[in-house]
Amino acid sequence: MLLFVARHSVAIALSLMFLTPVFFLVLTSFMTANQSLTSNLWPTSWHPENYVEVFARTPLPRYLLNTTVYAVLATLFMLLASVPAAYALAKLRWHGRSLTLVAIVCMMMLPPQVTTVPLYLMWADWGLTGSLWPLILPMLLGDAFSIFLLRQFLVTIPDEYLDAARVDGCGEWGTLVRVVLPMARPGVAAAAMFQFFYAWNDYYGPLLYTSENESAWTLSLGLASFRSLHAVQWNLLTAATLLTMLPVVLVFFFAQKAFVQGVTLTGVKG
Amino acid sequence: MAVSTVRAPGRLPGAPPARRTMPRRVRLRRNLTVLSFIAPALVGLALFLGYPLLASVYFSFTKFDLVNPPEWVGLRNWAFLRDDPNVRTAAANTLWLVVVMVPARMLGAMCTGLLLARFRSGAGIYRTLFYLPALAPPVAATLAFVFMFKPGTGPVNTMLATVGIEGPLWFNSPEWAKPSLVLLALWGVGDLMIIFLAALLDVPKQLYEAAALDGANAWQQFRAVTLPAISPVLLFAAVTGVIQTLQYFTQAAVAASVASGQATTGGGISSTFGYPEKSTFTYPLWLYVAGFRYGALGYANVLAVVLFLVAIAVTAILLRRFRAFLGSDQ
């Protein structure tokens, strides 16, 4: 019993620590600009109009639209190419499969900065810098991390199901679409969510390709550049920060189970 | 190679494939089928891994910017690596983060994971609460922390003051800026925690019971049972942690820019990078600034090749454990 209380006390204390930053963000987002510069932690008066002010000061809907387009298209394109590739790596046997898998792992582990300059020049040649397309279009050729994640999931599906489908006359594509995909739904959902959140939270990519063109900015880029002329207005900045966090939290609560499953999957069970 | 698609009647599952006797036409069709699955990914590997790696090596021997085409300069960029004071600062900062942040995150994930693994019920809500910050967009999370740790009037120092402690300048102090970034990384430890928790829950209960029968105390059980059982996950976490820290960019750039309080444009970071006193100036930050703000694209490729060599060496550790890592069928 004592142990029970002790464990819960520690867990509650930790929960509070994890929540504290958000708590103070919320409080500050309702303050006046002047009060947000004082050490008063509780608002002396409440100003929900700060949130309206954020919309007035920044093209937030524009950023939101750009971010959504980036995240949704990147996720759809990634799935189109990565699911078949993962299937070939998990369930088909062919020359060079192990080598391809090693290459995929290397690509997954490669810091994006390594390939930044040549790729930037490539997209500049094609006239696509200044937009988010250099971050979206490559997904049509698959994403290394997603392929790896999906492959880890697909190898756990017993071959018997696939063999049964083949005996019934399904081609490989038929087997993938009709038999494997329905069974692999949690894995596909996890890969999709990782890609979506990666794109949604990405800062380096949009900074690299769109920093000169404000109309293509994403939420992260806009938030990082959110400044008043003279000083940081913390009441507005905290409101903008919370608005940026909100969509992610909403998506998480709708898809919590698949998400936690997915994170576990990345942990590589030997 | 082997045949899993050929519907050979009578072939036992797992029997050696009849590759030699397969008609050429069938083999060709099979290869085309495989290709239809994997071709886009292969093109992707060539275009986004193979080409840029080779180009990077070539560019590292040239001088150019976004306007002028590459011009061969031999080893000049590489020689500059030796005299570049920025690269020394940047590499030292990144190394500091690797040495402190990676173990800190692993320890944090281990402790929270161990705690949650002890709950029979009710772990769900704690797990969600611990995990949520890991989802926050890095830019937003960094802003939240710079705000929390604002010197003078920030909530953390205000609370410290009520108990009589004068808090440090955190993100505004060259000594405390990196430790503050570590605290930020710990706030987002939830993703790693979930991985550790899954591994901890997978450890067979009988092992603990056997150890307890042998008179092992909690610490001994942890050393003799838990650690060996989760060692693959520890290795995975260490390697991916190092790789992530090698590319540590967003939080360092945003923290410096916001803490400095200076107005910057274009999500701009060049005037504030490394603030305060280059204490948050990481290696990838220097690569980006050298290439895209100073226009020294040739030299940026020298930095890229070096980063690649370090990353591949770390990845090799993981690949050596390929079997354990990728599953049993390799």
C-alpha cells in the first residue's frame, strides 16, 4: 500500500512537471503585453482577444494551409511508394534485397544536412526552390524511415496468408492489396502518422527551401519568425505557440492507440 | 533469387527454390514483378542518397555559390577545415550535446519507463501525459522553454526566487544554454520512454521470480535481468540518439534566435546563431550558415562529407548487429 502511494506520488509529480510549461503558456497567453513582461504568473485581467490578435498580425491561415498541404501530400505520396517497397523487402525474395535494405537503413540514419547542398542545387535547377515541393515530391519515391518501419511490420505477417492468396490466383499486387494491406492497417497507420507529424513539425526543410518566400512558410517557420518590432511580445508569442501545438494534440487524441503502437514498433523488437 | 511467387504444386513450404530449372520467361516476369514494387524506392535511393553523396565529395573540391558554377580548387576547402575556428566551436558543442544529451535522454526514458512498468492499472493516463510533450513541434517546444526559463521574470526563476534561489540566466548564459537545451530534450523524452516501456514489459516475469528466489534485491534484479533483456533496445536508443544529436539544428537555432530577443527575418538565424557567445552553435548549424548564409557552398560540402563519415561510423555499429536489429530472416 505504501509502495502504491509512493509510486503514484512520483508519477503525479512527474506529470505536473511535464504539464507545467503548457500551464504557464496558457496563463501568459491571456495576459496583456505589459503583464507578460512582469514576474506575475497569474493574469491580472484575461485577454482572450490575444488569439484574435495573433491572426491579425500573422498570415496564420496561410501557414496552416501550407503546413497541411505539405503534411497531407507528403504522407499520401510516401504511402504510395513505401508500402510496395516494404512489401518487396519483407515478403519477396530477390537478388540484392539485403543490400537494398542496408542502403535504406543508411539513408534513414543519414543526417539531412549531409545531402542538403547537392539536393538544393538540384531543386534550384528545376526551379522549385521557394516552394515546399522539394520536400513533397521526393516522397513519391518513398521514404527510408517509413519503408523500414513498414517492413518491420510486414515481416510479422505469417507467410501462410500470402501463400493462400497466391494459390487462389492473386498476383503479388493482388496479394498486397487484398490480403496484406488489411492486416497491416496498424503499421500503415503508424507510418502515416509519423510522416504526417514529421512534415508538420519540420523546420529545417521549410527553412532551407522557403525562407525567402514568405507565402510558402509553414507554421513552424512562421512561429520562429513571429516577432513584434521592438521586443518579444510574450502574450502573443505564447498564444501563437499554443495554436501551433493544438492540431498535433487533437490528432494525437483521435489516434492515440495506433500512435503508441507505432512508437513501439520503431523501437525494433529483436 | 529464391521463389516465393511461383505456384509450384507440391513444393514444400521452405523447400529450396527450383531456381535453376525455372524457365527464363517465368524468371523475367518475376523480376519485373519485383521491380514494379521496388523500382521507385531504388530510384529514390539513387537520386536522394547516391547522387548527393557523390556530388558532395566532388563539390568539396570546388569553390562556388548559388550564382557562380563550381570551380575546381583542389584541397583548399579541406585545408581551411584545419584553420576554421567556427568548426572547432561547432564540433565541440555538438560533441558536448552527444555526450550529455543522449545519456540524459536514455536515463530519463529508463526511469519513467521503469516507473510506468510497475503500474498494473492507471499507467495509461500517466503514459499519455509523459508522452504528449514529445509531440510538440520542436519550434513550439523551444519557444515554450525559452519562455519558461526567461531570466528575471520567467516562471522558473520566479518560482526559484520564492524559495530563495537565484536562478541562472539559462538560455541567455553561455554556461547554461546547452544544459537548458538538455532540459528541453528531457521534456520530450516520451517517444523514447514508450520504446523502453514496451521492452521492459516484454521481459519475462519468470526471470524476476527466479532472481527473487535466489535472493536478489531490486538493484541486483535490475542488473542481472532487466539490463541484459533490454540491451538491444539500449543499443538502438544510443545509436539513433547519437544520430539525432549529430543533426541537432532546430532547437539550437530557435532558442538562440528567441533568447537573443533580436528581430530576424526569413526565419533567419544568421545574425543570432550560437547565441549566447556561440554556446549553442552546433555543427549542422555551421554547415547551413556557411553554405546558405555565407554562400561558401564548396566548404559546406567539406563539412557535409565529414558529417557523413561520422554518421556512417555510428550507423556501422548498428549494422554490425544487423541480425538482431532487422529480425531473424536475414
